[in-house]
Amino acid sequence: MWLPLLCLLCLIALATLLWQGNHWRSRGLKGPFGWPLVGNMLDFALARRSYGQVYEQIYSQNPGLKYVAFYRLFNEPAILVRDQELLRHILVGSHFVDCAENAVHVDPRRDVLASHNPFIASGDRWRILRADLVALFTPSRLRQTLPHVVSACQLLRAQIPLKLEGFEAKDLATRFTLQVVASVVFGLDAHCLDREEECPNRWLQWLAPLFQPSSKWSWLETVSLLHSPRLGWIIGHRYVPLQMQRWFRDLVAGRSGGDNLLQWLAESKRTLTKDELAGHATTLLLEGYETSAMLLAFVLYELARNEEVQRRLHQELDEVAQRHDGQLMDTAALSQLRYAEAALLEALRLHPAMQALQKRCTKSFRLPAQKSGCESETESALQVDVGTVLVLPVQAIHLDPDMWPEPKQFRPERFLQQPQMGCRFLGFGAGARMCPGMRLGLLQTKAALATLLQDHCVLLADRDQDQVEVEVSPLTFLTASKRGIWLRLERRSTQ
Ligand code: HEM
């Protein structure tokens, strides 16, 4: 008696799952069929490809379309936007208000501090929290942060003799950016670049591995963050682990004035609650080190593989140093390092920290009709329902040969000649939610680059690596390399 009932229930469950995979077809839209549970993200579900690589494949397989209706994990209907004009409407134009939320799942009760991050907040709360942070990155405030960056560069320079034989670039870069952000945000010396490297230190032990694929939970955490609040609840996922939340609160409570971001926040016109202050400190720390460290590691890697680009960079470093009495660490000299900045942007194009921006529709709107590329058939306009995720595939756009000829080549010149990027370059996002810390990110990475390369060349640790691309981890939300980036430094012979 139970068996037929069980079979019937299984059939109903299967039919429901298959029906869900037909969501878009039932609306008259052509698109890939969504498989139960994995939708069109099987390779991501099996940890064979990163989410950005899966979106890149969907993007390149549908060349004629303005947008592709597909299914994310758990068969969630989503729209991948391909068209530049549409991207502009969504990020900076009339549709920004219709999908102003980032599609990330963070439980504000479990993650009190992370919920203050503008990236995670929405509505009026986002506006207020973002305004607090934007005020910290004006050009004059940025000038005031320079001494923190310069002190970290002095410690970085002292590390160079130890790096001649070989080093893992992301490790060194993370030590540097942690040293910078601890100082910029709190005015603290984090001792991340001390000679006694093995000395235990929370900055290195807790923060350095946070966004790395080293933890066995990495994939589940990424899925919880991007796809499933329910899974997040089951595994008790916290964007900021509890012990770290306590530590950040202690650091904020123990702050002692000085010229740093936290102090400026405490003195700001709007009176901040304790939670808001600790929340902002958390945002500034977490957003401040990892993305910049990854960028620094990738630009060193690309320079090591591209001798001619490195030669041109050295030439610029020499010329600017000559104009500034050999001194590169001041605002004027750093701002003249235009080729270095272009190299950083080009490295970010090839290796974007966020492989896709994912926005959630908060107010229903219509996408224009589009021609189906292969069958030259006009489809009607698409009503986007509240809750639908719109994927803006940053990595796919950055590697699209129609927008970037020979897209895999590392050519900083692209960023010298083309000030108008539109939505072709989304390394920092665009529009009202664009990264507010961009200038600090570029300042610290550029200063580190100048420090490391003023008197040295960077080379691949292993010559054979030249042919091999860095493998991106399929497990993490922020781009991370699977096996590390191994390089070495060599003193420059001619200057
Ligand atoms: C090279 C370094 C960096 C990269 C590549 C980067 C990249 C990004 C990207 C792609 C976004 C999403 C933009 C969007 O949703 O349209 C973002 C948002 C954000 N970034 Fe950065 N970032 C960097 C450095 C920093 C730094 C140094 C800080 C602060 C200390 C920071 C703070 C933030 C914040 C608060 C947001 C959320 C903004 C909002 O939603 O309103 N970032 N960043």
C-alpha cells in the first residue's frame, strides 16, 4: 500500500522539478533547459568551474542575444545580461532603481556586523551607510592615508632580499594589504611584514585565509552566499565568523584616536551607533585587503609573463623617480605613474575580483524584445518579476573579443588610450553602487608595485609556468588562484 503512494509522491516531485526547468519556455522565451537542482550550473555544482566561467560559457554560446534566460543553482530562473545598452540601464540608468539590490544572502541576525556593509544592505539603509563611507575617500582624505601606505611600503621593501629565490605572490600581497588596512582603518601595526614571520598573529591567521579556497567549507559558503539562504541557515554560515566579530568589536572599543578612517567616522556629522561603527570597521577591513591583494598578485604575475610591458613600466618608474629626486612615495609622483595604473586596470580586466555582479529585481520592469540570434525570430518584451536575479557577467564581458581585441593579451595601453569605458570594464562595478574604495585600492597596489619593481624585475619562479595560465579556484566568491602564484625577484642590471 505504501509503495504506490511513495512512487506517486516521487513522480509528483520529479514533475515539479522538471516543470520548474520550463519556467522561461512557459513565458515564450527560448533558452537552455534547467536541470533539477543544478539548473544550468552543473560544472559549478561539481566544483569543476567557477561561477564566472559558467556565466562566460552561457554568454559566449548566445552571441545574438541581448540577454539569456537561464537557471542558476536550485533551478532558480535568472537573466544573464549581454547587451551593453541594457547593462548601462541597469547599472547607471533608468533600471537602477528596479534592481538596486545585490543578490547576496547574509542573515542580519547571525551577521550583525556584515549587515552594515553597503554591498549587502539595501534601500534607504544602503544609501545612508554608503554615504558614511564615501566621505572617507575624498581626494584630501586619500592624501591623509598616504603615510599609512608608505610605512607599509618600507616594510615591504625590507622583505625584498628574502624574495629573490621565490615567493607566493598572493601571500606577500595579503601581508602587505593587511598591514595597510590595519593601519589605515585603526592606526594599528598588524606586524604582517615583520621578519619573524612565524610569530602567531590574528591578522594573518584569521583574515588571510578568509576568502581563500583553503577551507573545506569554501564551496558551501559560496553557494550559501550567492544562491541559498536555507543552506546558509543549515550550515550556520556567517560571512564574518563569530570570533572575528568579537575581535573587531574589541578593536573598535579599544581605538585611541589618531589620523585613521575609524576616527574620521567617529567624528562624522551623523552620530553612529556602536554597531554601525563596528560594522563600518568590518567593511573597511574586509573590503580593503583581499581584492587589492589579489590584484597586486595578478599584476605581478602578468608583468612576469610580459617582459616588454615590464620594461615599459620600469622606464616609467625611472623617469618619474628622476623628476622626484628618486622618491616615488608621494602623492605627486604616484599620480604620475599612469602606465602602472593602466597595468593594474588591465590586470583587473583579465582577473576581475568579482567574476559577475548579481542584482535582484526589487520592482518589476520590462526588458525590450530581442531577436533570437540563430533563428531570426522576434520575441516579445520580457516582464522581469520582483525577486528575479540579473547576472551581469563581468568576466565574460572583459574577455569578449568584440569589446577587447585579443582579449587574453595583457596590454596596459588599452587603459591609456580609452578613457570612455562604458560598461565594457566593470572591475569596480559602475554607477551608484560602484566601489567607493577604488582609489584606495589603486593607491595601495600602485605604491606596492613601485616599491617592489623600482630596483627589481619580477620573474616567474618556474620558467615552464610561462605557458600555463593561473588556475582559478571554482570554490570561492572572490577570485582566487587554485595553486598559488609563484614568482621571484631579481635585481635590475641596468637603470
Ligand atoms: C582593487 C581593489 C578593489 C576592487 C577590485 C574592488 C571591487 C569592487 C566591486 C566589483 C564592487 C561591486 C560594485 C557593484 O556592485 O557595482 C565593490 C563594492 C564595494 N567596495 Fe570595492 N574593490 C576594491 C577595493 C575596495 C576598498 C579598498 C574598499 C574600502 C576600504 C572597498 C569597499 C567597497 C564597498 C563598501 C563596496 C560596496 C558598495 C555599494 O554596494 O554601495 N573596495 N568593490
